[in-house]
Amino acid sequence: MRLKKYNKIVQTHGRASQQEIKMNIEKLILELHRIGAIKFGEFTLKSGAISPFYIDLRDMVSYPELLNAVADLLAEKVKDLDFDYMSGIPYTALPVATLVADKLKKPLIFIRKEEKSYGTKNPVIGSYEKGKRCLLIDDLITSGESIVETAEKFRKAGLQTRDMAVLIDRSGKGNEILSGYGYRLHSLFDIFSLVEVLKESGKIGEEQVQKVLSFVQQGEGKPVKNISNNLTDKLLELIDKKQSRLVFSLDVDNQKEFFRILEQTAEHIVMLKTHIDILSDYDEDFVPKLLDYARKYEFMIFEDRKFADIGNTVRKQYRGGIYKIADWSDFITVHATPGEGILQGLFDGLEGKSSFLLAKMSSKGNLMNDNYTRRVFEMGKKHPEVVSGYIVHGHTADEIRRLKNKIPAGQLLLMPGVKLESGIDAMGQQYTGVKEAIRGGADLIIVGRGIIQAEDVAEMARQYKYASTS
């Protein structure tokens, strides 16, 4: 094994020189490349982007000397930090964290990967004291999503996190990413050091190096078009054209008020959200008039009819009845609770229609937990041709950003319950401030509910619009 010398570094803590550590990190990079943990070519990432390199460290567990060498270097990296417990992100980092904890004689705790729905429902495995500090270890960092999400779970369990350690900073800007959340990153090496070592060792050429550097510096995971859903692309084009991310929820119960407010706001919005069944004076003239407004002011129509029944029933609700929603709305809201069959019931045989799946509601005490939200994303990912995105509520910019990072490529995050300031109303509707929604990266913000004076709507719409593009 090429790394035997490497294993001596941490056994006598503090005696390894920086030059020794640097040399052994170089050996580590070469060994990871040798076992195929670092690959070069063309790889499709979760974001949909095509990457010229791919890093997969899961197979390290099959190389005990290598695994121990990694633990030695990480132990040397973090030994002087202030923490009481150590944790690894399942699954790849957990064996490494276990070894590091043993070397530094620190208690190990971790967050269970699957939610526990019985017993104490405690997500933390291991014995700990609230108020203490936990160091988190992961194999690598790109967006920071998984490690920050884990820190949040520890926070909810009463533990503090200040420092995070990773083997590889894949993004090259991990410090910047985590400092934005209030954390400090400690990495063994970054993507720039990785390609430099491999180039100097003759493992890759200059052309490959430039491909990697260009990809990383341009930014990974940029939004990609949903090539299977024309409505999604049309909506994105409207966002660019009107320089707005505003979805206006027009919840009034009579046509006169509806069109009066719409006249004031239509030029500022990219999509109008309706609740057709609350109109007390609905008649056959309403839809043609609405469609005329949509053409004149260039906005799309989103009927917020939350379909949630078996396929045959929702088909009739969507296409028939008094309102014949499928005839005039571009998008509808769909609950995922009936399973994938609801999408088949709604959209089979139809073209030019799409939906948003309800993944996380803004009402206080709702039953949509993290596991449910994740499964909704998984369901929508399978059907991008009829799922344009997800309605997902988050309280803070950090929470919204984490949710945004989980959404499949080519689909959008619609943020409900947005007002100028955060708060909650008497019926449990939770509102998030517009600045938080935008900082969190929401693709669209849904506003309108809770507005008292109709004549103020246009001004409020403009403020949302400007906030969303600033």
C-alpha cells in the first residue's frame, strides 16, 4: 500500500510538519484516482449539468489503509478545534468520522438517515447533552446542502455546530458557502489542488484541467431548461421578459372586484393564481374575459384547485363539471397523497397542460414533514412533462435554499405565503418576508392573500417585482 508512511502522521499529534501533510495529501489524491474515486469524462449531475469530472468516495470503505489514512489527516486537521461530539453524514462520511472520533477520543453521534415514526422519534443516535458543540464531517462539499441540513437537525435537537470538515471541497468555494450560513469549513484539499496534483503526476493533461476549472468557475448546477415541458419554458421566458417573479393570488368572491384588481396588477405579474369556485357570480362570460386579459397582459393562469382524489375522480373534476378547468388554465395544483396515478388521471390524453405539486404548506401545524416533501420531489422528477415544479414554503432564506437545492433540474420552486414582512395570521397562515424568499432563491413568489385595501395591490405588486429582481 502506497500510504503506509501516511498513517504515522497523527499518531503523535502535533509533530507532523506542514510539508509532510502536503506530501501525504498528494499521495492521497493519487490513491483516490487509482481506485477510481476520481474520474474524468462527461457525467450528468443531479442539477442536469454535464460535468467533466466525477468524485465518488463510497468505495473507500473497501480500502482499510486508505480509510485510516484519510481519518489520520482529518484528525490532524480538526484536533485543535473546540467541540464535544463528532458526527459523520451517512453513509460515506460515517466510517471516516467513526475512525476520527476514536483517534481523538471524542464521542460519536449521528443523525439517522431515515425518519423514525415511532418510539421517541429522536433523529439523533447516540448519547449527548444539550447545549454542547458537535463537529460535522462529510466526504465532500459542493452546494453544502446535506451538511447544513444535518447541522439544522442537530440544532433542533439542542446541539450547536460551528465547524465542519470535509475531505474534498469540490466546489472550490466551500468556505464562502458555509460562512454564509455561519459555519467554518476545514477541508483537506479542494478541486484546484486536486487537478494540479494529477496534472503534475501526468494523470491528466492541460485540456482536461481547463475543462474542470472552467466548469467549476462558471458555477455548477445552473438552472436547465425542462425540454419535456413547454409550459415551464414559456413561464421562464415570461420571467425574463417581464423581469418579474410574481404570482398574484386573486382571492375575491365576485367578478367586479376580481377584474378591477386584475386591471391594476396584470402588467406586473407572470402568473395569476385563481380559485374559481369561490366566485359567487361565476357565469359563462368569466373565462373568455379572463383569457383576454391573459393575452393582453401576457401572464399565465394557475388555477389553485388542489386535486387530491383517485385518478378517475380527478379526471372528471378537471375536465368536466361547471368550471371545465382543463379548458382554460395552464397550471393546476396537485396533492401527491394518492400517488402517481393522480397525474395519469389528470393529464392522460391532454397536451399543453401542467401542474405544481404541493410539497410543503405554509399553514401552521400541517402534516407535511421532510420525508413527505422528499417523496413529492421524487414523484415529480419522474413526470417532468406534466410537473413544472413544486409549491414549497420555507421560513428563512437558509431553509428555502436547502429546499431549492433538492428540486430536480428543470423544475421550479414556487414560494407561497410571501409578504413584505414575515408573520402569522389568526387562522395559522404563516408568512415569509419577500427578502427572505428572494435570498433563498425562490423561482417564483406567491403573493396577494392578506392584502386589505384593493387599491394598494398595484403598488405592492411593484414592490414584490422590484425586490425579486434586485
